[in-house]
Amino acid sequence: MNTRIYLSAPDIGPLEESYLLRALRSGWVAPVGPEIDGFEREVADRVGVAGAVALSSGTAALHLGLLALGAGPGTVVVVPTLTFVATANAVRYTGAEPVFVDCDPADGNIDVDLLAALLKEFEAVGRRVSAVVPVDLFGSCADYARLLPVCEAAGVPVLEDAAEALGATRGGQPAGSFGHAGVLSFNGNKIITTSGGGMLVSDDLALVERCRYLSTQARQPLPHYEHTETGYNYRLSNLLAALGRAQLRRLDLMVDRRRELRRRYATLFGAVPGVRLLGEQDPGANNWLTCIVVDPARAGWQAAELATHLAAAQIETRPVWKPMHLQPAFAGRRSILTGVAERLFDTGLALPSGSGLTESEIEYVLRTTADFLGVPG
């Protein structure tokens, strides 16, 4: 195939074009306008929360959410080690100390038993934990039925990093609605995209309005420009919100396409010894990325070898996130480890999962993978 197949390319069509043209012709092109208002309402309704504030990125939403929950110098924020760096970077923006916790081997989400022990330890020594930030990894929600009571008992609020999980559920409850606040991302490779963008969602309308205020340079409601504290330029453009509204209308179809692709991967790898799908027991996952985990001793090959084979055929893959405790930027930070995250990094591989893949592209990926495995495609 001459065209490169990407991991999760944007899925854009005529509907998005019509929404963008409508917004452009309205004259509302700044970070204010009816498309932003509508997008916030519609996402809040979809997630099942009272309010939302549209922002320039998921990272901005993490930063503001942490600030609103009291993260700052002298406090700790607990973060899973297996995540994208934005989760940890946002903690640093506030001046708080990130502490990393290892993950559950089944789905890569935060290990709740380790978290419970860590929170008890911090409570015993009087160390203030301003937030726990679980990550719904690759579109599979963390085990909130166990996690939320642990955090509640410790008196620690939860900021749910659902950047990868819009459209996912756990026990029928939507991703983004589990914590005191939730964070979504609309980056170009996410389930839905606004090119770049994100959103903070919460039932706590005071927190939502606090984040909205901080996101507009903390301007006081006066005729002139008055500022009593540091703010940020974090609001989403009205044009990009229009794109997001169109994408949101197609969300269910896009999630269904990713789930169907995951089923086809499951069929392909089902008869291959030593290979499993990460989070394979989660029926509510949105399957943002389908990741395999390879046991080289049983499979007879390593994940990196499959990646090399697919790359030669112009098919993009990627290892799962490199754990934060292994990142040079966070060297020496406290980490509670079991070795699971490192093993997943060594043995995991994310496969092309985009809802915009054509049938011929999907068949090409499956056939090329089957050739490597030596099984029927």
C-alpha cells in the first residue's frame, strides 16, 4: 500500500465541514460564541454531569482542575506511572509533587491496592494529598467501584483523566463522570477531535466556573482589564468547538467502528499463543487504541518484531506509554512499583485503531499481521 496507515488518524467528513462553515460565516471566530456554549452543554449532557468548560487542550483541563482542587507547593498528587506525560506535567505546573503508582496487569490502569496503601501511609505521616488522578488508559475506565471509596476514606478528591475515554463506560456510567471533576481531550488522534482542545467536566458548578475564570486570564468582571491573580489563556476557539459538535454527533458510530476493529484483532490473535489484548475483559471500553501484550517465551517473537514488520509495510504502531518513573524528566520521583508497567512497556504494542480506516486498509493491516504470524488472514 502506497499510503501510510496511521494509529488513530482524525475521522472528518462533510458534516464537520458544514459545521465549520456555519461557525465561520457567523462571525464568531474568537474563543467565545454560540458553538462553545453548545459544545459545553452537549458534552456535559453526554457525560452526565452538570457543567463543562471548553479549553485549548486536555492538558489545560488537567492543570486547571488540579489548581481548583488545591494542588500546589507542599502537596502531593498521585498519578499512575503508565500514562501520557501530560498527566504528570500538569502536576508539575501547579508546583505539587507527583508520586507514581504502578498498574493492574489486566488493563494497565492504576493498581487500587497500591493506591490504598500509599494514601494510608501519607495520612499517617500527615502528608497532604491534594488529588488522585486515575487515567482511563487507552479508553478503558479504571476500577472506580474500588478506587472511589479508597479516596473518599482518605479525604482525597479524584480528578479523572478521561482524555482517552470519551464514549466509554464502566458499570453503565460514562467516563468523565466518576471523579470530583473529569478531563477530556479532543487532540487530533482522539476518539473525537477539535484539532486541538479539551474540556473539564463536573457536577461541581463552582469548580467549573472557577476553571472558566482562570482560563480567561482571570479577568475580573469590570469594564476595564482588572486582574487580582494569575490566569491562563486556555479557552477553546468557537470555530474548533463547531468541529467538536459535529464530531460529537458521530461519536457512537465512531466508537462502534473501533469496537468492531478490536473484535477483528481479537479473532486474528485468538489462536496465537502468548498474545492477549490489553483490557480484553472490559465491554465498556471505547477502544481508542487496541493494544496487544506479547509473552515472547510463549509466542516465539517480540512485540518490537511485529512493529518492524508492519512499519516496513507503511503501517504505524507504537509501544504502550513509557512509564513516568522511567522518564528522564521525572527521574528520582517517588514511585510505588511492582514491575507491571515496565513489563507492559516492554511487551505491549498499540495497533491501528482509527474509526476512519477504510475496509481495504483494515484488511491490509490484518493480512500483513497474519503474514507475520504465519496464520490465515
